[in-house]
Amino acid sequence: MSEGLSVFAGLNGAGKTSALDAVHILGTGKSFTTSQLSKAIRDEQPGFQVVGRMKYGGAESVIGIRRLRAGGGETRLSGAPVKALSELARELPLVLLNADTLNALREGPEARRRLIDQMVFHVEHSFISLWQRYHQALKQRNMLLRETRGGDGGAWISEMAAVGERVHQARGRVTALLSDELSEVLASMGVVFPSMSLVLRSGWAASESLASALNTSAQSDRQRGFTQVGPHRADLQCLLGSRPANEVLSRGQMKVLMSAIRVAQGRVLADVTGRAPVFLLDDVGAELDGDNAKAVFSVLAEKKAQVLATTVSLGDFARWADFAPLKAFHVEQGVITETNSMA
């Protein structure tokens, strides 16, 4: 991919977010604006098609995705059918900053697990198979617990214990990398959060193994009908001293912190995988004040990242961004036109 900033400007509803969403679909097979990809199809259209061409070094690849309103479609990578969406994520790694992702630290354990797992997927190549094995065993055990209320699904405990420990260890290694990089990003942004630390909670008591925790919890699991301990209950917490950051920081400060975490996430991916992600910033200027928005764009420019961003006013970027090259586009009724004006 190429370094630099591309800004899409337009009024609300002009279609500028759709430009970023199209890239997001290419890299994930999913929209960030709707949970159902069919809803991304414009009114009265039979479907949509998105095509992207990627260049890394001397290599070039093409992703094409087509979805039909009536159902069906296809996803191809350099002409070959894509069997799993993970193929897209490895080919086009992305880091999204928008209103939803900047609130991830406040949303609860599931959102925070998703944040760290997105990183582990790229950094630890065996993680996706471990994650799938664990969740298959968890699903089977929970099914037995619900159906019988008397059986404990013990046949699945050994599989869950062996694989679950490895899932946690992989998350732990990536959390350490993220923590180190986050400290550097915050320093570059000129932001200080005293005594801040990232802590990964495993989802079971730290004093015992997962196998022991599962056996200890077995009777209670039988009564409740589901598995109460394990990496599916893990949590990535950001602490200031001993307190969760969301109990100490303002809503605005939390968004600054989450912005730094997302930038750090991208840097870790680039360092470990050798493939720099594309950063998608959807109206970040509306989420952060001017100084903090400028700090985010400055740290991205520092590492020569490729950034696609949206805004209502291009004039903001003249103050915030010190990118070269910087390309500006005007969006109106879904039509994108390159412009030289930053007004």
C-alpha cells in the first residue's frame, strides 16, 4: 500500500462514509455501518460490487466482492474464490476509528475481547484454528449442559482446557506488545495518563489452571446450564492505578485513549507482520477536539501510514494533518471528485 492521507469531504448523507465502508468490506467481508451486508445495497439496485487493487512491494493482488439483493454473490482474491473471510483480513489489514470503535473500552468485555482478538489473529497465525477449536468444544459442552441439566459435558473439558490455555497465552503475548507500543504512541501524542496499564484477565482464577477451574465450576455449570469460566469470559482492562480507566477518565479522554490504542494496534501489526494496515478514520474530528485530532493524525504521519478519512469540512485537515502526499476528494450524492481545494 502507499503512504499518505486521502480525505473524503461532504455534507452528512453525501456518501463519504460509504467510501470507507467499501474498503472495510474488501478487508473483512463485512460492513461497519450495518450488521447485514444486504442493507448496504442502494435502493432499487439489484446488488453491489466492490473491487480493490492492492500493491505491497512488487506484489499485486485484487479483491472483488459482489452481493445480490435476491441473495448470493461471490468473493474472489486474485481470481480465486475466497473460502474464508480470514483470507481477506490477511490480504488487506485494516484499523477502523469511528464513533463505535472509540467507545470500545466502555462497551464491556465482549468488545474488548474483540479488540485484542483482532490483533492476535494477525500476529499469531495459529490463533484462528485455536479459537475455532475452543469455541466448538465450548458450544458442545454448553449444549450438553442445557439439554441434560445433569450431564457436565466432561468429555469436552480436556479439549477446552488444553486449547483455552493456548488461546490465553497468545492473547497475553499480543497484549504485552500492544502495551509497549501504546506507551510510545501516547508519548508521541503528548498525552499522559498516570500509572496506566493494560491488563488481560484470563476468564478464570489466576491461581489455578483452566482444567482445575472448569472442574471446580462443574457443579455450578450443571445448575446454570452453561460454562462460566474460560477464555470466552476474558477481559482486556485498561487501568489507571488499580481502577478501570472508564471510572476515572472523562468520555472525551476515553476516546483519546482508545484512539491511541487503535494507532498502537496498527503499529504492532506492521512491525510483526511486515504488512502495514490501512487506517480508516470516519469523522474522527467530530469525536475528538482539535488538539487531540491533530495529535492522532501526527502520529499516523510519523510512521508514514496510509490513511483514508472523512470529514464535513476540509479546512479542518489544513490545521490537523501534516501528511505528504495529501489528496482531497469532494463527495456529493455518492459521486467522488478529486479537488485541490482545502477550504
